[in-house]
Amino acid sequence: MRRFTISQKGFCKGILVLLSVTFILCSIPNAYGSGFAIYTQGASSLGQGAATIAHTDDPSAIFWNPALINKLQGTQIQLGTTLIFPSRKFKSDSSGNTFKTEPDVFYPSTLFITHKFNDKISAGLGIFNPFGLATKWPDDWEGKYLATNSEMRTFNINPAVSYQITPNIAFAAGVDFLLLDATLEKKINQSPFGLPDAGQKFKGDGNGIGYNLGILIEPHRDISIGVSYRSEINVDIGGDNSFNLPDPSLSATFPNTHGNADLTLPQQVHVGIYYKGFDPLTFEFAMRWEGWSSYDQLKINFDMPVARSKTSVTPKDWKDTYSVSFGAKYQLNDSIAFLAGYLYGGNPIPDKTFEPSIPDANTHLFCIGTTIKQKKFKVDLAYSYQKLQDRNTVNVATSPAGRYASYLHMVGVSLTYRF
């Protein structure tokens, strides 16, 4: 397995710092995505339940379907963020106690820029986080030996070019330069030795390269069909595994050591059909497929043996998932439009490997929003409520016995300016 060199690590961290100076991105819970995928790229799309694969009016199309950027005039720049307020709790079957994740507010942010060179060619650049995770349980909860803190951040730098093949067909392609950093923490039981719990922490980073494609077909003046694809991205993660030990004599069994892991982020397909024959009311039906079966295990290789083993393998056996959504837009006048949407999404985690670090479940998303245009400015506002179906633990080896319940409130805002 390839290991990061010092220069590679420094390069990745340098880019992370640069992006942080430009604008703030943070790790977030899996907001209306399956697994740890994230779909908070643009408030207008959020207000329409992510049904924006076959139509757009802002540069966030770089993420949803880059073939749409031919529809955008001039040079446009969009900045946006989504405030996410998650709530997760676990009720134990054995004790009846209820444990909640620590309260927090997350605000993943985006930057999109597009430019139309002529009637045939447009180009754009997007910076966003397509995957992320943040789940922090109390240090004394019943699943502390499985997970206490799980964080992952990704930064995707995505240039794309779109070409208008015919008046009714556009095709686009882009490259995904992805940076990732992750932190995993849990407790280790030392009570058989008459000692308090030890703490384990793995912190690492890595990068990977993928690509994305998009096509837009307009078979009728009132109908458009969009399809977009994002490839798998394999990330080599290098990091350090450290321990907080209650007794220094345990350091021979639990030494601080370097480790490496491979993570394959899934391929994604979006399909949308847009209809505008009832203008000023327009709507779109969309579907998303995510290839989570690529995540079959989490394997970490250590330079030094930890608990007499140089390898830690956690089976995942995730499955591919689908989601369907519907979005509508009502253009009240030239300046104001109202948005609404609904999404139902499946989850990729089977019962046998369900775990507290990613307590995912089938989800319902209800969305409303508005768009306000004033000269060269456009402001999008959206609110969404995401309810994950309650989920019971089946395999107590991967989670304590009990019931998980989760929901999220999301407030999105995007500002677009056209030069």
C-alpha cells in the first residue's frame, strides 16, 4: 500500500489552509445523503429537494449536472452555506437510558464560478464537500467501546467544461481533485485489569482523483432530460494512531504508531426530467443512485502491532442505494419565486454492520424555499426538515442493543452575482 510522503502531506495541508482562508467548510452529519454523502450544494436545489438535474438558474449546476452551465449567461459567481442542526439519540434496551449526541451546528459552504465563452462553450469551477461525517457521543455512553467521536471532511476542487453539441444537446466533463481528513475515536475497556478505560484516536488525511460527466437533452421546448455521473474516488489515507493510557505499562500493547487505510468513495448517477409547460409553475422528477457496495470493509494497517496485530479490519458490506425526489418552482413575478420539494432516500448500511458512528436509516426530506432576484444579484433561501426512520440494533457486536432516532433541521442561503 502506498504511503504519503512528507511533501505530499504538506501539499494537502497547504491547500486545506488556503481553502479555509477563502471560506469555511466543516465536517457535517450525512445531510439528506446516504452513508456519509452530502447534498447541500446550493440553497435553490435544497428548496427543491435536490430535483435540479435537468434545469438550473445558478452555478451550483457544476455539482448537479455540469451540462447545464451552458444555460448561464456571462460570468457568474455563487457563495453559499447551509446551517445544519442535527439531533440523534439512542435508547438502550438493557438499561432504558437515553443518550444523545453532543449538540452542535454545522455549516458546509460552497463556491461556484461559471463563464460562458460563446454559444458553444462554457466552463466552471466548484469547491464543495461531497462527503462528510460528524457524530460525537458522550464518553460514558453504552457504545463507547465502538465509537465516541467520528469526523470526516472532504474538499472537492472540480473544474468542468460544457459543450453545446446541437441546439438541443449539451455535454460536459470535469475532474474531481478530492482532499480528505478524518478522525476516529473510541474507548478501550481496561476493567479486567482493574484500570479505567483507555482512549484510542486515529487521525489521518489523504487525497484522490476522479471525474464527472453530464448531458442535457431537450427533446421538446417544454421538456428537458438531464443525466450526470460522478466516478468512484479511491483515497489513500495516512495517519497516526495514538492512545491515552491509564497506565504507562500498557504502551507495549498499545503503542502510538503510524497507520494507512484505503477508502473508496462511491460512484453516483443522477437523472432528472424537467417540465415547464405549466409556466409559471415548473417541476422536476429526479432519481439518484449511489454505488456504496464499494465500501466492503475498513482496513487499517499499522507500522507497529496494536494489541498484537498490525491490521485492524472492520467489515462494512454496504449496499447500493436509490433515492427519488420531486421539486417545484412557482415564478410569482420577475423578481420572486417560491420553491418546494420532497425526497425519499434509502440507506446503504445493512443490519449486520449498522454502527453508531454512522447511524443512517431511510429518510424523508421536506423542503421549502424562495428565490429573490434584483438586477445582477440573486438570493436563494431554503428550509428543510429531514426525518430518519427509527432503527433498532440487530447485531450487538457492532452496536449496543437499542433504538436510534435522528432528525435534522437545515437552513440554506446562496448569493449569486452575474457580471
